[in-house]
Amino acid sequence: MRKLARRAGLLLADGFCMVVGYILALLLRFEFIVTNNQFIGYLDVFISAAGWLLLIKLCICWAGGLYRNLWRYAGLEESAVAVLTIAVANGLSILYLQLSQRFLPRGVCGIVFLTDILLLVGLRMAYRLILEKLCTGRFDASSREKIAGQPVKDAKAGGGDEVVRVMLIGTSDAAAAVIKEIRLHPEKRKKVVAVIDNNSSRQGSRIAGVKIAGGYRDIRRVSRKYRADEIIIVSASAPDVQIRAIAQECSKTRCRVRILPEMIDLIDEKSTGNRLRDIDIEDLLGREPVRVNLRAISGYLEGRIVMVTGGGGSVGSELCRQICRFKPRRLVAVDIYENNIFELANEIRETFPGVEFDIVIGSVRDFARMEEVFGKYKPHVIFHAAAHKHVPLMEENPREAIANNVLGTKNLMDLAEMYAASKFVLISTDKAVNPISVMGATKRAAELLMQGKSINARTHYAAVRFGNVLGSNGSVIPTFRRQIACGGPVTVTHPEASRYFMTVTEAVQLVIQAGAMAEGGEIFILDMGESVKIIDLAEKLIRLSGCEPYEDIDIRITGLRCGEKLCEELLLDEEAVKTTTHDKIFVVHPVELPPALQTLLQEEAGVQDSIKSLLQRSDEEARQWLQTLVPNYRVQERD
């Protein structure tokens, strides 16, 4: 009913405008001399034909969609269609006058066309402007004071009635769309106060009344000048290096920083969840992300049976997602914990309905269970991501670390050989280099076992060694986010502690690349750039949340925990690194195995029996056993 009333109102308004247009055109043609006999005669002609003229024009306007469009959201395309429709309507009205032997001066017909455009299109634009003004006029008195520049309570300090002052960074077209959207939604209590556009020819101009106040180098200055509370980056399609440069500048302000995906990404479903997201710490990665052409190197997965252990973890689950893109015959995910892998299964079955995806609940340390799984599925490729990874926890539970990380790896490698798998890729860590932790030592032992197993083996074994995965379960970034959300303090172990970081996408690409390159016994390493200080990450994340380190949110130094290094390493002294076909991926070839490990490998079931016996002894004996296998493992003195 409301829609019909709106259309009827528009029809009446358009009819009135058309009548006014004809009369105005006659007045202009005869220079407003209403006593002119010609004016009176032509006015009579119009009056006699007015009913049919209005009917023809209104019907054409209806057919042209002028009463179906939502003019509140109209743009250039709708205006162009309206002009074309009005031109057709005027052409048919002139044809009617000719056929009915009624004549108006040609100048009047031309003026009528122009007045129709001005009045009909102008009416709709006026309607749109009035609605926008009504929307923006809903701010209360305190909001208007803030917009006018009068001092009011800081929006970040509380005050749900305060307007958040927004600065946009991006192209003028994208910024204009966001400004329009924000104005149409005053209930969000946001006001765009400035725009940053790196195109110098546009700087100083205005977009929808908002000044383009500078380029990327001016972000900090402009945010202070306009007292911005929030920064929205609307150039999500910009190159990664540019996004990182913008994010670095934004981290120097006290504004909350968020990023808006490109509209085309939303249409293609490349962005899910909240459309406007907080900027991730990944956007501040201090190097160009490593790109791997997976299509060129992932042929060994297509049509094969692939197994991923630890499939519910951060790296394991992303491996499953990436592998599904290459159409394996079957994907088998193994994990001892059911919750994460259950959710992953639902996701993969929805996203990749053509992939056969099986879940196996079981422990890699249980040889009988794993043999049952291998016998059932006979996988061609195994990605071994299952491991205990938390350093402080493993310091307190060394036997469990050995059972899972060493025995579990040995079980899977033996089964891979037994069932003639073509590839076996072990996920390792930089903590395996000159380890001082139980976790690092167990992963180094797993690397050595892999290299020993690869000698004269049919299966191609390899390992991948990388640093901290940003945002993985239990890692530093989720911990910092949780602490910031609680108001702090953010805890950092040591002011000089640094780590190598990579994104989960990079980690998984490296693993898949390693599988393609593996020939036997290699350890692949990613060039992760310079190590990053943990305290720098904490400060940047606090700033990106709209707070100031040490003022709004404190940073507390807690001291290194048992087993933690001040700085991580990527290579052992005796390891020689070589380049590969990818300029960011390096390979370390096998080194001589420690004598104790050689002895265990020569004995049938030597490693398994040794570990099973070790599980019945003390934690201290477990550490000593690890040291015999990994001579450069430095056992820390315990309180």
C-alpha cells in the first residue's frame, strides 16, 4: 500500500511538473508577454491536447522504470536512463501533436524537453537530498557539538552517544561510497572528517563535502588535526606492500584501525564474517608475503589419497582447505581432539562437496590404531602436523612430548614405508635449531629420524622448518588480543625477545611446495625476513586497537619462561643451506646422524622400545635420553 501511494504521489508530481514545463516553455518563447495573441493561441492548443500529452509521457516514464527505482540510492546510471526516457516521451508527444493536427513551435518543444529533465530528474534528486539531510539531522545536541568542533567527552572513553570521528584512507571513488553509506546510517554515530588519497592532484579537493587532507605520509598529522577516533582503510585491493605501508603509518596514531574489503570481494565471497574488520597484525608483516604458484607444483595431490595428521590444528586445518582445491581422490584428517576437526569437516563438506573427506579420531602414538588407518585408506601423501607444541607445557611433561613428537613421528614414517606412500612431509619448527626446550629437542629428534629413515627408502621424506605462525592457537597474537580486550596489561616475556613470523597461508604453501620438491631427507626453510621483537608487536597491536601503549594499556615484562630462547635461529652451524627453484625457499640436506640414534635405528623396533621403556621412568631421565639423541640440546637447570 505504501509503495502504491509513493508511486501515485510521484505520478501526480510528474504530471504537475510537465504542465509547468509546457507553460514555462511558452512563456520563455514569447518573452513572458501573456497578452500576445500567439501565446494565447498556442496555450489553447496545449490545453486541448494536455490530457493526451500527459498520458503519453507518464506511460513512457512508467515503462522506462522511473517509478520503480529507489531514487534515494540512484546514481549516474539511473539519471541517464531517466533522460533517455524523457527524450522518448517528448518524441512521442510531438508525434501525437503532428498526427492530431495540433502544432506547437519547435522552440517550445525543445524547451519542454529541457524543463522535463530539470524538473523530473531535479524532483528526484531533491527528494534524495532531503532524505539524506533528514538522516544526518538526527544527531542529538552533543553529537552536533562534536561535529562543529566544540569539545565534548572522548568517544573512546565511554559515551555511547558520542560521534566517532572517522578518517578514510583510499581512492576517492571508494571513499565517496563509504561517506554516502555512513550518512545514510546516522544510528551508527559516525562522521567522516577527512580523507587520505595518495593521488596528489586530488589533495585539497573535497569529496561529498569532506576534504582530501593529504597522502599516506600525512596520516599521522591529519589524524591529529581532525581528531580522528577511527581510521578505515578502503583500499583493500591495493598491493600488499602498500597496505602494509599504510598500516605501519596508522599504527603510529592513536586511532582504531579497520579495513573494508572491496565490494567485488564480497560478491565473490572472498570475504566472510564482518565486512568491516579490524586490521590484522598480518597486515604489518615486515616483508613481502611469499607467493608460491601452487598450481604449478601441486600435481602430486590431484587424484591421490592424502592424509593430514593434526588436521584440527591451525596449520593442519589450513592444509586441508588448501589441499581440497587440488581435487584429491580422498582427504583423510587425523586428530585426537574431536571439536575442531568436527567443525572443519562441516566447513569442507559445504565448500568442497566433490571431495571425499574422512575424519579419523586417534593418536599418532598408538601404532596399532595408525596401522588400522593406513590399512584402510593406504594414503599416497602424508602431511604430519600432529605435535605437542607449547614450550612451557612440554617442559613440565617431557615424556608426553617424546611420546607424541618422537614416537608418533616414527610410527607414521614406518607405516608410510610399509604402505608404499610416495611422500611424507614432517612439520618442524625453528625451535629445533640448537634447542634448549624439550619441545624443540623432540622436533629436532623427529627431523633426525626423518633423515635417517630417508636413506634408501622408497618413500620421499622431507621436513619443513618455519617460525611462529601468526594467529595460530595459543600463539602470541590471540593472547595479546584477549589481554587488550580486557584492558590489559599485555604481557611480554623480555624486552629483547624476538621471533620469526609467517602467516598460516605462507606456512601451508611452503609445506605443499616441500612435498613437490622432496626427494629424500631434505629440510626446507622459508626466508622469513628479519626476526621481529615481541614487544614491538604488542605496541603495534595496542595502537591498532585505538589505544596508546603504557598509557591506555600497560605492557608488563614477565621474564623468559623455562625452555624459551631470547632469539630463535633457523640453521645449525653444521648445516649447509642451498637455494631451490623458489628464491624464498632454501633447503638443508642431511647431516651425519648422532651415534646414539644410528644405534637405535639399526636395532629392530629400537626407537619404539626405547621410548616405551622411557615412559615408565622419570622426567629427568627423559631429558637425558633426549640429549643422547640430540647432542646440541642444552638442558636448562631447573629450580
